[in-house]
Amino acid sequence: MHTHETIAAIATPPGTGGIGVVRLSGSAALSIGEALCHSKIKPGLIQFRRFFDADGQVIDHGLCLYFKSPHSFSGEDCVEIQAHGGSIVLDMLLERLCNLGARLARAGEFSERAFLNGKVDLTQAEAIADLIESGSRAATKAAMRSLEGRFSEQVHALVDEIVNLRAYVEAALDFAEEEIDFLENSDIRLKLDDCCRHLENLLQQAEQGRTLQEGLSISLAGLPNSGKSSLLNHLAGYEAAIVTDIEGTTRDVLREHISLKGIPLKINDTAGLRDSQNPVEQEGVRRAWETFGQADVVLYLVDSSKGLSAADRQNIARLASDSLQLVYSKMDLQDTDGSTVEDALYISTRDGGGMDKLIQRITGQVSDYNQDNQAFMARRRHVDALRRAQDCLQQAVKSFDTTRSGELMAEDLRGAQRFLNEITGEFTNDDLLGRIFSTFCIGK
């Protein structure tokens, strides 16, 4: 990346602290830093310096570090100013740097320059933001694995498999006039199957990584007074929702962000599902159904003291079975444990009965996956790219089985390779980069 612009930003969060950091990156970083300090700055040393304004008055004093290109985070000349952490002091330093020739950095521009200069690939750059914003220890560890290149390594390995397969298919096209049918007499179908299997495994891991990055979305469903709000309060650890004997207390969607077993959860408590003439309650029910379609897990609660009703069965029939978990609440109000209902869970928020099993059912798959220290962080765009690549490979299999068309197979394999390269940034566009890095912190 070649740019004549030198950027500057405050790298520490807003507020008052003992230390604040201002960063410079670009071809003029050293000269601007030296002008601020009225002295030379040497690379590889931590140096005490005074920082001066335009009138020669001392703004502050602190430490100065110079990282010479390419031995810096961004791959450019970088200077870091460590001053006292008052917001006014840092603003004065930043203003002075801009007066000396720097410009204010855009959100994520330091990381963007690191990517464009080949210091990190796109998944590693995104992992930096994920590491900063991680909401649990599991997410932090997964983000660090992505930053160290675990995800990128698997994508590159799969791309290499597809490139080798492409080379064989396209070589076969070059010998199309020969009597030997290279496609017919090769193990190309086995290689295709290997690629599909490896991509399926990577997609499953990326889905898990997306859950760690975004959080597992849990929606609570059920008739009025089935125990949804009580369950929300129990999981959140405080009275997040109003609980009364009056039906229809919850009208809107209540959202809580918590962490269970190191897994970030987004819990949605919804309005009781029933027919109503009240327009407010009707809107609450509509929003409830909307959250069910977006949830990773829907916990459908049934009051144990009343049992499964016809209305419950009707609601359950509308829900996606792959995300549905039936939960009998208020088990302390019934005599039997209800064990005849297959795959149902039985809980009591009053005495905590069954809550460990419920939590394990919710987090089990993700937490088990993370315990092997192999989980990496992934984003929704990564999962989408992997699915598009999977579609291309499946189409290549179809082309091989039905037409033996090398031209179609080669095109499908090129498509799969292109989508995989979007993940790490070998094939991307400026609009995508702009969207990705605009979500980063200023100064990172």
C-alpha cells in the first residue's frame, strides 16, 4: 500500500485514566512525532519526551515509541505517544499532530492498513476487533486463535485442494481430443468428495465460531403465565422482567445479554401467545413470532400444573423443530416428574430444580466444542461465503455425475475458490473492506 497521508488517533477509550495513547502511522509519522517532541526519536527505544504546542509551551510529558517500517502493526512508520490519560490533554495532543500534517484516522484505518500492507489477512484483522469486543473468556480465546491464523490456515488448505483439483480438470480439457478420457479414468470424484467433506467440517466450525462471536440467540415462547419471565429473571440473576399472576404482563420483547459457561447468550422474553383483541398485545405477539424465526434456540415453556393444551400443540406445530426445546416449568407444583414426555426438560425457577440440565442443553454443543482449545472466531459473512462455496462444490459434483462436463466443473471450482478467497481477503472489493473496517474502533 502506498499512501502519502499520515493518520493519527487516540487509541485508548474515552474517559479519564492514568495513561492515554495517541498513535501515528504513515510516511511522515517520524517527522511529525519529532516536531511534537522538539527532539529526535530513535527506533526500538522507549524514550521520555516533552510534548509541545505551536507556541513552544509544554502540553504534557510522557513516553514516545517509534516503530520503523515494516516492523510495526500497520507495516508503516508508526509513532506512539503515551501521555497522561485526561481527555483534554489527549485532544490537545491530537490537535497538535493534525496541525503538524497528520489527519484524523477513520474507524479501523490502522487495521485496514495492516491488511493492505500484508501484515494480517482479513480474518485476522476482523479477529482484532472481535478480541476487543469479546464478551466471554471463550470468545476471547477463540478470537486469539483466529488472530494467530487458525481459521486462515484451514481456509488456505481447502483452497489448495480446490486449486489442485482445478489444475487436473483444466489439464483434462487441454487433452480433450485425445482418446483417453482423463475425467472418466481418474479419481476426481473421490477428490471432489474430499473437498466437500472438508468444507462441511469447516462450515460447522465456522457456525460455532459465529455463535461465539455473535452470541447464542435464545427466545422464550409459550402461553401467558407459562413461566417465561421467571426463567429470564433466573438466568439473568436479577428481576429483569415483571412477574405477576396477571396474564399478559409482558407485551414487548425483553432482551438480556448474559454469559453461561463462557458462552454469550442473547435471551428474548416474549409476549404470551394467545388471540387478543388488544392491538398492543397483538403487536407483542407478532414481534414474538418474529424473534422465533431468528433464534438459534426456542425454549417453549408449558405450565406443568396445567399440562400441554391444544393451544400449546398449535403453537409448537408452527415452530421450527430443529431449534425447538420443550420445557415444562413450575415442576414444584406437580406431583409427577412428567418423564413420559420424550426429550422435554422439567424446571422450577423457585427452587432451581432442573436448571443445570437446561443450561447444559442450551450451551452443551458450543461449550464442548470450545473445550478442545480448537475453536476459532468467525463471522456471519464467513459462514455465508462458505455456504456459497459449498453450493459451487455440490454443483461440481452434479456436473461430474450427470454430464462429465469439464468446462462446467472448472467453472464451479473457480466459483468455490473465489468465495473462499473472500474470507481471507485475497479476492474482495473496496465496498466490502469499507463495511468491515467501519465497524472497528477509532485508533485500531
